[in-house]
Amino acid sequence: MTQELEHQHHHGPSQDVGWEPEHTHSRKGFFTDSSICIGCKACEVACKTWNENPQDGDYEILGSSYDNTGALGANTWRHVSFIEQDEDRIEKARESGKKLVSLGMPTVRPPEGPAAAAAATANAATKNGTNMPDTAEFRWLMSSDVCKHCTYAGCLDVCPTGALYRTEHGTVVVQDDICNGCGTCVAGCPFGVIERRDDGTVRTKEDRDGRLSRQQEVPNKGVAQKCTLCYDRLIEGQTPACAQTCPTTSIKFGAHENLVEEAEERVAALHAQGMTEARLYGANKNDGVGGTGSVFLLLDEPEVYGLPPDPQVPSKDLPLMFKKVGIAAAGLVAATAVAFLGGRK
Amino acid sequence: MANADCIVIQGSNMAECHPVGFQWVTEAKARGAKIIHVDPRFTRTSAIAQKHVPIRTGTDIVLLGALIKYVLDNDLWFKEYVTAFTNIATIINEDFKDTEDLGGLFSGFDPTEGKYDLSSWAYEQAYEDGSILSPEGTEENGATQSEKAAGDTLGAGGAAMNDWVAKEDPTLQHPRSVYQILKRHYARYTPEMVEETCGISPEDFEYLAESVTENSGREKTTCFAYALGWTQHSAGAQFIRTAAILQLLLGNMGRPGGGIMALRGHATIQGSTDIPTLFNLLPGYLPMPHAGTNDNLQDYLNSVASKKQKGFWANADNYMVSLLKAWWGDAATAENDYAYDYMPRINGAHGTYQTAVRMMEGGVDGYFILGQNPAVGSANGKLQRMAMSKLKWLVVRDFRLIESATWWKDGPEIKSGELKTEDIDTEVFFFPAANHTEKAGTFTQTQRMVQWREQAIPPPGDARSELEFFYDFGRRLKERVAHSTDWRDKPLQDLTWDYPVDEHGDPDAEAVLKEINGYYTSGPKKGQVLDTFNEMKADGSTAGGCWIYSGVMAGGVNHAKKKVPGYLQDEMADQWGWVWPLNRRILYNRASADANGKPWSERKKLVWWDEDTGKWVGDDVPDFPVGLAPTARPDPNLGGPAALSGTDAFIMQADGKGWLFAPKGMLDGPLPAHYEPPESQVRNPVYPQQNSPSRIVFKRGDTLSAPGYGEEGAGVYPHVFTTYRVTEHHTAGGMSRWLPYLAELQPEMFCEVSPELAAETGLEPYGWATIISPQSAIEARVLITNRMTPLEVGGQTVHQIGLPYHWGVGGDATIEGDGANDLLGMTLDPNVLIQESKSAACAIVPGRRPRGNARLDLVQTYRDRANISENTNKQRVTIPPQEGEG
């Protein structure tokens, strides 16, 4: 399977999906650096406010640390997960991060430039390497998840109506007025991001208590919904709402190429500080989706954050399936022939 | 903060409660700084810090005191800085007795009044006859002082100080020198004491001590940041004092990356003390006149500052007369003391809790609630609501029908039957308020930065700005009394109230800012704005509503509107907004240079003395008379700014020095000493005196206290609870529980407990718990988490329970829940009258609380078990007073 993709890489995955580098716009994306996320959820709120998405939960504690919106879905396009971990798990994360880097995956160049300088200052500023995370017995991970805007986007590939399309910014967007709500894309996304918005009512606390409803109007009922990377803001030259509001610059927006570079430098700097648990997610263009437009710096295995460790675009199997079907058909023909031949005996 | 080499966040959950300011902590970290979070809970701040140190609530003075001892013992204090800029060599008079001598009390305590007479804490004065003036320099005694909440009254400079020419011993060998007193006072504060009191291991203490001291000195600076985790204690002001002593010893004040950051910041909390909503302050930290002792302007001014003392408070007459001119215009003349008699007087403490108690007693007719939700946000919520039911009228201005506006129909007391709607005589008025995008004006944030914002959209429906509301209200009141001949109406009749309004009747906020800034009332410059408060005069020729804001309109330009992006200017960013006073970004920045005016180091230089021009220059506006040479030693008898020497970096202090020992200003001791929180179940390991003797208590049946260590009934409420906020909500919820996007993020009231406590008490993950205090019983969902750590303290295990206080019971919010503040009684810090809400005692059991009357029964069962009365845990002195006291 990988061979199939690599074969196509001669002219690059982005071109494969119909997005040309000579385009007037660079491919846009996010770099979400979970090492400086403070879990304030401002991204969730800014996203819902800008996109006028309905409130999501049922106003009950979910039972997942401080997370009460649960997952990405039709209404929640940015989602912050909270993971409480003990010493054992931290040690494992450090080991696995080290291995990833020594395998060259993701690619980490020797630190240079500002990252190296920062790392050097960090080391110089401390005695006994105390700039390392010293509270090693416990940690609380927070990370803001979002649509990956994949290079090979499963949702887009399987959409029968053409409602999903790739924009001039290299992002993947649903056209609300074309989507017929068939839901094929939901199964097509390897990350479980895209979802059909409820066409019924949103259950609210008011419903439970029989209170006067203060429910907002729900737009785009029944159609597939997900992050647009704030397409309407991009065409105005503005930053997406989540990145604009992030108080610690954990969410960075920019040209995909630059962000990946920045992300790699950041991992190198963290490793230099002893935080070997740092690793990138989505920055490898050889992965099962050809790399993602939204890249992440994580401090543990992707599964810990509810992310698939090895995402595969379902449509990637299509050529192979054709081949297999071809072989199978040929085999069938052969077998039939043999049968006939046999029959002649 | 971005320039700090080490940041200790203690008494604050900065990442959650000040996320925007926290960007500078992450910036400092990215530049290589060490971030340490000292807090009872592992929070989102701890998650970003390199180190989290769990601490038992209310024991911060022991930890900080031990750091002071560590610095002194290991000779790590910044000698050139400390000897140049602090009172370390000053000699204290011989009547002073320390906690070492009196079992935990200082000299001057009056056990019947529960107050200190501060006179024995004074400096030994340099006059030959050896006479010692009282710290007040007036006939006031300590008792009247206390009632005024004098710590606050005295503003940034402390009390008036006639006798500032104090004796010094530069060798520091005199047994009554501040240095020797400090050494003796903190001798008890050992790492072992830290372990026994705070539950912090010697290794963690060592880590903290090393980090702080290695990152202080000429080349490096350490910064402390605190918020309500330090202030909301019965001795909270002293927590901050301890940090101030430590930071002075380490030379971290007035320098880039140093300081003690008081994190305020919600909307304009800083602004609300600058131009105050407090009963005991006038704008610019001038005290409110006190009936009986400030009967004329001169008496009042004498009590604020002596003309003979050093520094800028000596000019209080200029500030006060300008204020009176701003308020009463032409009616304020030299003949009538500039209408000083129009100014209301206070005759006691009228803080929010004393006011609620007076309401209970029928002593208050009407109440305005603006931007506040006392039914949810104040300690002892039940007393707050019951008190409001005794009012004749109540005005609530808010965005939504908050619980303070609806308690009469759907509050907890309606549900329990303690109040019946038809029996309540209070007339409640609700006025919808415009939000910050719907009005123009300024916010003043935690850096003292005044920032202007424009109106983006008009407010909806009947909603109006505060400015419009009060302008219109004042206009109507003035109309009513326009023809009155009653002398009582004169102040209102003469009040200047002539702001230009727009076509909607909304006054021009900039005209108000101009009045605050000040202007000339006569002479050739009549009508022109003042460029600085140094132009203010006490002869009626200038007017100005708040002297420290003078200069915000300098040159007729609204500097609060400046918004030059950071990338277009240097790091001080003096073209973004305007910072009082006079756009100085770092206070006392004279201390960023040595005694001779040279920067302590290239890395940490900020302002310095330029020999060639004979001026202080640098990256910040110098917080010092700009032409005052480091070598200058003017005649001290000049008084005021003119008396400042070239090394008096702390220009607001009466002696120009940073106070390691506070001879006045603090009502509960000249040096911080550890007392256990009022409801602590732990014996005070430091002194025989268990609790702060001068804390304010109310001996009433409707504000009870759990029995503390050694009292009858101790152990019935075995656990500690501490209240706090989370990022997702805003204080009492008025701005978040009505908004679905925020409400869904933290939908239900919860408590945070350790797995150990959960196992001990049978709590289930995400199940329900009932928390019981002498005041009430509330229910909460249970978060069992390793973020809560049981602490081994004095041979016992102390469990701490975390309770966010955002929820309240009412009928209008999107989400509701029991209020944590209903559990609290009322014990106050004597300096600032803030309530103890960070450390209190409770019991916890699994399951939801009983409904209706059964809830009251449950609370009573526990009270009976502990045999609680209105006097429980309200005694002041643990031991009999010893000889030499008084």
C-alpha cells in the first residue's frame, strides 16, 4: 500500500489531490503545540462563536477530567482533551519519544537557529538541568484537537455529491448548500472528525427541567459539518478564530510548510531540554493520509489523546482494490477455464 | 514577567484565572526561565510549570519565612541593594516586643478590643531627648485606626510619619536594628518547620530556595505572582508582606523581571481601587475622611501625610484640594475649605460584610448591586440573601437576572421555607446593563495600565452603560433638590455634573477622563489639561479627579487610546495604553540602578543616571525625580519630594526606603508571623498563639465557625476545603452560567478530592458528595484526582477538598448548582476586611444532600455534635497575656 503512495510522491501528494504549488495561495494549516496549551478552551468557544455552531453538551459532567464536550463533532470543531498521568506513563512517553526521534520519525534536524539558542539559554539558565520538567510524578496533558485537513482527505474522496472540496488554501471544506446529508463522509474520515449535525433538537438543560428554552437557532441541520479552517476569515486575510484567540500561542496558523519546519525545531528544542516525550503528529507526508494540514506536537502516544496511531485514508485502497478485483476476476476466468478444460477430460 | 529568570506563582492559579497575562509566563519559560507553582492543588498552572509544590492552605508565611531565613543564614541577600534602599539598618524603639518574647503576639495587643496599638513598633527617632512620637503623629489611637481599615486607608505610603529621621546602625550590629530583629524573628522558620507546617518536604524546600536565590542578584531576577490565594485569608495582607521582605532582601524590586505581581485584571478591578468602590478610600488612595478626627481639611491632611515626611504623599494637600475642585467646582473655595464639609465621613468599618450585618439588623434601607452577585459570590451566602430580605429596596444592574436579583422567588431559602415570597417587603428593581463592547471608556488592568476601548455596537433594549445610568440618576437627583433650602442638599446642588452627552443622552466618557486627569481652573492656562500631578496645587487653581491618573490626557491627547503594536516598539511598549503614574511601567525603577546610579548589570538595566545630561534616563519613565543625582543629600527638613535623597528609591514611603520592618500601616504586626487558619485542625507549630489575634470575627448565630484545634468539637469537621475559580466561568457566574458555550464547558458544581480521601469516605468517581460546614450543606459532583495530594502535617494526614464557587441556585441561569460560598462563615483580615475563604473546615459524605427542611436538620446534627455556639472559635488569645504587653 505504501508503495502505491510512494509511487505517487514523485510529484508530491498535494499535487495528487489537485492542489498546485504554483497556486496563488500557500497551503494553510495549524500547528498545535500541546506543550504550551493551558487547557483554557478559548479555542472551542471562539470557534463556536465565530461559526455560530450550536452548544453541544447536555450540561452534565462527562466524567473525563475537565473535558465536558467529549470529542470533535458536528458542533464542536475544536476540542481540548485532558489527560491525567502518573510517573510510569511519563517515563514510557519519554522512552517512546526518544525512539521515534532516533528512528528519524518525525525528521528532526540538529538544532540550529532560534530553537537552538533557546535551548542553550535554557540549559545555561539552570543548574543540574533543572529546567527539565521536575514534577515527574504526575502530569496533566491538554491538547486542542481539530480537523486535520488531510493531504488525502477521506471525506472528500468518498463524497458522492461534490459538497466537500479542496479550497485554494489547500483545506477541505463542506459546502452546506450542496451536502445532502448522506453521511458517507462520516465513515470516510479516519479521525472521526466529520459528523452530520442533528436535524432534530439539541437536548438542553432547559428540556430536562422543563424551563423556558433559550435555545439558539441551529443552522445547517442534517448536513455534514466540520472545521473549515475559518474559510470565511481566510478569504479576508484573517487568522482563524481559534488561533486568533489562543492566549499562549499554542495554536499557530500559517503556511503549512513553515509550520512543519517550526514544529520540527520545537521538538528538537524540547528534546534538548530533556523532554524526550515530545513528538510530532501529522507532519509525516509518508503516513496513511499523506500528512495532515493540521500538525500537532504531542507529549505522548497519539492514542493517549484519542488520535489514531496510524491513520489510513480509506480511498487509498481503491486502486489496490481494483487491482485485486482484477486479479480475482482473472483468477475466476482462469479457474473457469480450468474447469472447462477439466471437463473436457 | 517575560524578563524573569525564575517565576514563583503562589496563591494564584494564573493559567486558569489570568490566561491572557499568562502568555508572559510562557514567554519567560521559552526564554529559559524556571516556573514553580506552589499551590494546594495541581492546576492548569502546575501543568505548565516545571515544578508543582503542594502546600497546606494558609501556611504560606512559614514557607516564605523559611526562605527569608535561608537567605539570611546563607548570606545570600543582595547587600549593596539592601543597604542602599531598605530600612535594614534602622533601629526600632525599645518598647517593641516581638512574637519571640510574647508567645506569638507582638507588643501592643489589647485582648478586649482585639486590636493592636501600633505605637511600640515605631522607629527609634534621632532626636536627642529620646522622645518617640506615635506612628500617627496625631492624637489618633490604634483603635480608631483599625476601624478605618487603616492599612488600606493609608494607601501606598503608609501612615503619616512626622518622625522619619530615624536612628540607623550601618554595622547592623545593634540588637534592635531591623537586620537583627529579622534574624531573631525568622529563626524558627526552618525547613523542618516548613515540613511540619506546610507539608512540604525538605527536598522540595531546598529546590525552591535554590531556584529563587540562584536566580536573584545583579544578573538575574525572580518574580513572584499571587492572587486571591494569598489575599483571601484572615492574615492575607501579611502573606504579601512576607514576599515583599524576601524580594527586598534579594534585590528583586523595581527591576525588570522582578517584583511581586498582584494579579487582578478582571475587567477593571485595578481601576475599581484606583477610583474606588471601597468605603474607606477616595480616588488615588486618599483616605476617606473619618468623623470626629478629620473635622476640618487641615486635620484630615495631617492624618494623610506630614509635610515634613519624604516623598510624594507629602503633597496630599495638592491632590485633595484638586479632587474637591473637580467635584464641587466654583463652590469649592479657600473660605469653605474647598467644600471639604460636603465630603461624607465614615465612622467605622462599612465593608461588605459589616454592611450585610447591618442589613440584618434593619440598619440599611437600600442597596445597589452592580457587577456583583453577593448571593453567590460573597462568603456566607445565606446571610447575604437573608440580609437583602430586610431591605426596603434593592437595585440590581446586570446583564441577566442573577441570583442576587431573584433570591426572593427562587433562592435556597425559598426552597427551604426560611423565606416566603409574600412576606418579603423588599422592592427589587432590575436594570439591564450594557456590556464592554456596548460602551466606550477605559479599563485599568493589573499592570496599572489604562486602556481605552470604543463602543462597537449600541446596547440592546433598555440596557445602558454605568456612565449613562449614573449620569442620568445624578441629574434626576439634582433636579429633585434644585429648589431645596435644606443644608443637607447643598453638596448635591453644588456638585459639578455638566458632561456633554451624545444624541442618545450618553455622556462623553472622554470628558470624564479629562476631569479625572485634571485641568487648570484659573490663571493663564485656565481650561488646559494637566500634564502631571506635579502641576496640582492646593490653592484651588487646579482640579483633578484622581491624582495618580494625571497625565493620561497630557497635552490634550488621550494616551489610553495608544495602540502601537508590540513589534513596532521596544519591550517596555510605552506606546501601548498608559500606565499610572506618568506612564511608568515598573514602579520604583530607581532601584534598577545601584546607589551610584549605574545599572546593576547590563542584562538587567532599565533606568540609570546619565552624568552628561544630569538626568535619569533609560527604557522606562524613571520613577524618581528626573534631575535628582544619586549623590544628592538634601536637607531632610525640606519635606516632600524635595527631601528625597539620591538613594531614596521608594519615593512613596515616608522615609524613602523599602520596608523590611513595617513600623506602621499593618494592623496585625510589623513583621509577618504564622497563625493557623481560624478553622484549622492543626496545632500551630510555630507559636503557642493559635490564630491571628486581630482577625475580625462576628459573634453571631448566623455566622458560625467550626471548632479549631484544641477546642471542644474539633474533628467533627475534619477536612479542609478551599474555594477557587476555573477558567470556564467568571466569578459568581453572571457572565458565564447564562452563556451556553461557557456553561457546557463546566456544567455542574464539582469538588476535587484525592483518591485517598475518596477511599476513606466512600466517594465514587463522578458521583455525588455532600459537603457539610457549620453554615450549610451543599452537594457536588466528585472529581477524584491525583491532582489533590493528602499532606502529612504534624503527625496527621490533612485532606484538602477543592470547591469552585461559580454556581448558585436560582431559576434563570442556563446551569445552576449549590454555591460553595454558602459553606463559609465570616472571618476577616483586619487590614483590608477581606474574608477567609481559602481555608475552612468541613465534613464530606457520599450522595446528594437532603432537600427542604431535611437539609437544615443535617447541618444542625453536625452543629450539635460539635456543640457549636456563636462564640465557638472566636476567642483571640490562645494563651494568657504575658508581662510586658499592652
